Amino acid sequence: MSGTATEVVEAAFRLYRAQDRDAAVALYADDFTFTSPHDDHIDKAAFFERCFPTADRFTQHRLLWVTPADEELVLVLYEYELTTGERYRNTEAITVRDGLIREVQVFFGGRA
């Protein structure tokens, strides 16, 4: 996808919520890594196997801020509500280079 780093990140979140794996895979670099408190630098295949299919846990998922920190780094704050009714906020630092997502670092927040 061509576009700004912010546009790539917003597209990735839309495709995640829609669970359009085929379209989403094209936004991620082959050497992509994903890190969260539950995952330590997992690769693209593991991310799409473990993390991508989790959108059904949410009744709502809203991007609150999508802010470029520089040409490659986008900071995202989002809020989501689980099917249990609990609401949380997380932050992600996402590196986009040459139109592809290279790295995602997730920082879990508390209840919103």
C-alpha cells in the first residue's frame, strides 16, 4: 500500500476489525516482529496465527489517537470493550517503512 505511515496503520486496524487476513498480510513486511506483554518479538506467521484472529473478543474497538512521531513511527491509543463488558485502553508504537509495517510494540493499559 502506498500512503503515509499513518494511513498504513489505520488500514491495518480496519482490516483487523474486519478480519480480512488476505488484505492485511500485504501490509506487513516479511521480517515483521510483534511484541506485547504476552509475545516477545514473534514473527509475521505467528502474529497472524495467534494475534490477528482475536477481533471476535471485542464488541467495540475505537482508535482514539493515531499520531505520527516521525516519518516511520506511529503512536496509537485505542479503547476496546470485550464481550464481557470490560473496557480497556492500549498503546502501540508501530514502525512503517517503505509502506509496510515492520514492527509493532504493544503496551497494555488498564481499565478505561
